[in-house]
Amino acid sequence: MSRVIVILMLVLMAAASSGGALVLYEDEDALELGFSGPYDDQRFAAAWDAAAWEAFADTLPDLAKHRMPDVDFDTQFAVGVYMGEKPTGGYRTAVARVEQEDQWLVAVIAQREPAPDEPVTQAFTYPVGFAVMDKSKVTAAEETPKGVRFVDPEGNELQKICF
């Protein structure tokens, strides 16, 4: 009996330390990028269905569009970020973390730009980042979440998209 109580206490402590948010996706490497921006031509995507994903794809240049992952919208959903056209290499953007907070999903966006003295590719680049997750991971999966709040690593809201 005491073993069950200890396990239950550990589970409750872990839930309390996470702030009650359910982590659906995490890219630890991306979390180290920090954040630069936002940029005027930056775009965000939150797609619970194929129509929303295709609408986002239609806004991207071909060199960014070809990097979009395939998504089975019967069982999956996706979020994405496009940093905009950049004049050189060295720029990077990523979906670092996605959490469920009540009826909203929160996507933490990380991105970097090159340091002034950093050697970079001398070509236009089109940084994009995506995360594909299982719908079954979302609590109350029979209900579609209201949408996605995109935030920087400090929690500042960048954009909100409703499903």
C-alpha cells in the first residue's frame, strides 16, 4: 500500500511541476536556438485537417513547400512555421515544443539568425520547421482543440490560429 502511495505522489508531483500542461512534442535541440524575430514575412500553420495544411502550402515558395511532411489527418495533426525568405544561410526556425493547455495547444517557436561574423551560404534560403503529432495524444480527443497559440520561448504570443 505504501508503494502505491509513493508512486501516486510522484505522479502528482510530476504533473504539478509541468504546470498541468500535457507535452505533445519536444525537440530539445531546437530549444537551444533561442529566438530572433519575429519577421514581417513569417507565417504559421495549425492544421487539424488537410484543407488547412494545403492552404498553408499554397503560401510557401516551392523551395520551402517541398520540405513539408506528409500528414495522415485521420490520426495526426501538424503545426509549422515559415521564417520567410532570407538572404543567406545560417537562419533556422523550428517548432521546439507543443503542449496542450486546456482547450488550446501552445507551440513554442525557436529560431536563430547568423552572427555577423559567421560564415554562411551565399544564397537565398527559406527556413521552415514542422511538428506532426498524433491526435490521440490530445486529451478529450473526441473534441477538436480550439486552436494553437504560437509563442516565443519566453511565452510572448506571436500568433493565434483557430481550428
